[in-house]
Amino acid sequence: MQEIIHSSDLNLITVKLTGIMFYDDSKKIWRDTIKLIQNSDTHAILIDARRHKALDFEGNVWLKEEFLEEVHNVSSKQIRIAIIVSKRQNNRHELPKMLHYMREKGANFKVKVFPDCQDGIEWLQNNLEMMPSV
């Protein structure tokens, strides 16, 4: 089960990914995340992928082709993403590769991978303070 949590006191959206994500799950979680970005003016996202196994092919295609366009329409501000992965995960490099691909295609992301949530939150908060207002 996937989960999204908005923390207004930290100005942070946390996306928890677990198991294998299929097309419908992927589409729903990322569209819900986009709505939260839009409604809360939060541009810091913590993706907890420690229990995430994989994304199916259709979900991958949707992220690469449609998600980019949707997220571009939401905000002109840079979106900062901290990804938390387990060192033992076989696919720990897949999500950062996907986001790197999106950045190369013009997405305004700043992405960094961390082994634990606290380091990711601190990085997001430090970058939040240094980001100029748009």
C-alpha cells in the first residue's frame, strides 16, 4: 500500500512506497502528490522507498511521458526530492535513475538519495531555507 503524508509544520510531503507498484497505483500516488504540491505550495518531497520493490513497465512509461507534463503545469519552483532507500535493496538505483531521466527531459527537480529519513529531512530543510522565492 502506498501512502502520502503532508506535514505542514515541516513544509514537507512524504510519499511511502511499498511492494510492487502497478500502473494504476503509480498514477494515483503521483497525481495525488501533484495535487498536494499545488494545494499546499510545498516543494520538498521525501520518498521513502525502503520497502519499494519495483514499478511495472506501464507505470514507468506513464512517469516518463505524462507525469513530467503534469508536474510542469503545477509549479515553476524547483521541487526538491530526498529518496530514502535501503542499502540492501536490489533496485535502490532505479528510482534515482528515473528522476535523473526526468531532470534531463526538463523537470525542475533537485534529487539526492539517503540511507535514512532524518538525513533526507535535514537536506530538504536546509535546501528549503536556501531556495530563492519565485
